[in-house]
Amino acid sequence: LRASTENVPGIVGFGKAAEIAQTEADKESKHLTALRDKLIKGLFERIPRIVLNGHPKQRLPNNVNISVASVEGESLAVSLDLEGIAASTGSACSSHDMEPSHVLMAMGVPVELARGSMRFSLGRQTTDEDIGRVLEVFPPIAARLRAVSPLWTDKA
């Protein structure tokens, strides 16, 4: 603590935000889980040889982490960014690290797949249309990058 007047409006605002978050938590979780599951299902229907990192159901409602075989995550992230879609190649806590995610490595994800990981984080503002846009844009990006990858073969 330091000597000064407490930020009473900030304290009251934080309390109200916590109250709203508590009352909206179940509704928000259901909404995000539905969007997350739609994104996962759509990606698997449209992109061959991808891997869902983590448990299919026992996961945060707002997180989708996949690995795209034979594609570098950085190339995917840049291509998505050019389309106005924000995604990341690793965990939020190491977003500036070019190495494969230490979390994915600890989970036993092979280095080649960890390097092709993409993390999509959903939030209160995420809409069904946003998910549709990712499903429209991401598969052609993955296909284009695979087409120029020396590692890609369409044989499993």
C-alpha cells in the first residue's frame, strides 16, 4: 500500500465486474463451448491430418489448439493475420518464443506437430460468424502452405 486516497470508483467497478462475471459464467461457458466445438468439428471436416492438442472435452471452453502436419505455425499465423484473424502458435505465456510450446512438448506432442500448432482463443465477443470466417479462410491457407512444404505428402 502507498499513502493516497483509494481508487473508490475503480474498487466499485471491479466489484461490479466480478458480480457480472459470476452471474454470467454458466451462460458464457455454454456459449463458448458450443463455438469451440463447432470450430473443432469444422476444422477436422475441412483439413486432413490435423491433431487436436489436449483432451477433446475436458478443456477450457474458449480454447482450441490444433497442430497442422507439415506446416510451420508462424506461416499459418501470419497468413491468418493478413485475413484479419488473430491466432497464435503457442501458449499465451510464451507468445514471443519461436520454440515449440513447452506445454505441448510436455504433453508428448512430437516436435514436428508442435511447430505447426495454432491456438485460437474465443471470447465474449466471438460470434458464430467469426467461427464461419475461420472455417472459410483457414483450410485454403493450410492447403497452400502444405503445397509448398518439402515435408508434406498427402499419404498418411
